[in-house]
Amino acid sequence: MARVLLVEDDPTIREALSRGLRTHGHVVTAVGTGAEAVRLLGEDRPDVTVLDLGLPDIDGAHVLELSRMLQGAPVVIASARDEDAEVVRLLNAGADDYLVKPFSAAQLDARVRAVLRRSGAGQADDGDPALVVGGLRLDPVGRTVTLDGSEVDLTRKEFDLLAALMAHPGEVRSKPQLLAEVWQQPWGGADRTVDVHLSWLRRKLGEDAAHPRYLVSVRGVGIKLVEPGPA
């Protein structure tokens, strides 16, 4: 469990993300302005801040700068601004991660947990390092996976492949990326290895390439793990 400061000016998005993060076990304080965010950064010292850029009073980039000055806890940018130059600028300015809208609460939860693991923040309170997307839960410490509450028996590489995809929910990962990350093979290696393991993984998750629920192929690009829609 982490103490999350959510800074989002759109009340509908703010409420939806607050509800989703609380569902995933976090304690959330949500505000709609940069001034409120700066005050709470100094007073409450949250474990992580989720920060929109288009705030009505202070640009989110300035809030990021002040956050670094006030406490230095991780900051996840959550913005509709998707220009590469802007993403790079904010990451270089100290943001720990950058999510482009729209995204699900499960994706945001995974990013929050990832930056907390990297920073060590919130470890005293966050006893659950699991990655959760929909009904799929992966515990990287116990190396267990459950689907809708039932345990899924995976091989070591199947587990590592699923973990690599769940760490970036909703993002397309190329096969060369997965080869490098999971198999430590250089870019340009044979991606048939990834195809075979994806096929086995899909079977164990009760799906196939023609009827995916979690593992969606993007032709000519790669694979992404998504939260299933309504049945």
C-alpha cells in the first residue's frame, strides 16, 4: 500500500483514477490544482505523486520541479501530451515515469508500484509487490501467478515473459525487446523463441491468438498485455 497524491484537474478522470487506485490498495489524496499539490507535498509527504501537466494554475512541469525541491519522492507524469520531445524533457527533469492518456487504473497501479520498487519508497507500508491487470495477478517475490483467483502453473521463462509484459501494461513490446529482456539475447536474434513461449503462455491463460483476452498481437510491431473488456 502506498500513499498516493493524485494531481488531476478533470474531476471525472480524478474520481475514476482515485477509485481505481484505492481498489488496488492505495491511500489516495486527490487534488485539482498545482497550488494544492505543492501544499500537500510539503505537509503530507506522499510516497508517490501522479501528476497531470495541464493544471489550471501552475504548469505540471513546475510542480515537478518543486516536488524535487520539497521531498524527492517518485513522480509519475500522467498527461495527454504525447510529443517525444515533451516526454524526454520531463523524464530528464526528474520524472520517474510518463504515462500518456488514456490509460486504465490497472496500468497506473503497475507504474506506481514499479517506481516505488525502484526508489525503495513506501516499502514499510507496501507489503504487496504484485502486478495486477484485470483478473491476472503476478507476485514477483513468490513467483506465483493467479488468474481470477486460480493459480497458473508457468515455467521460469513463461513467468519472466509475463512479468516483462505486465510491468508495462497497455504498451506494445517488440519481440527484440523481449528477447533482450527475458532471454538476454542481443537485438536481431531469432524471435521464434518469443512466438513459441507466447503460444504456451496464451494456452495457460485460456486464450489464443485469434481470440485474445490479455495478450494482444499488434501486427508488424509486437505484443501488448491489456486489461480485458467486459465479457
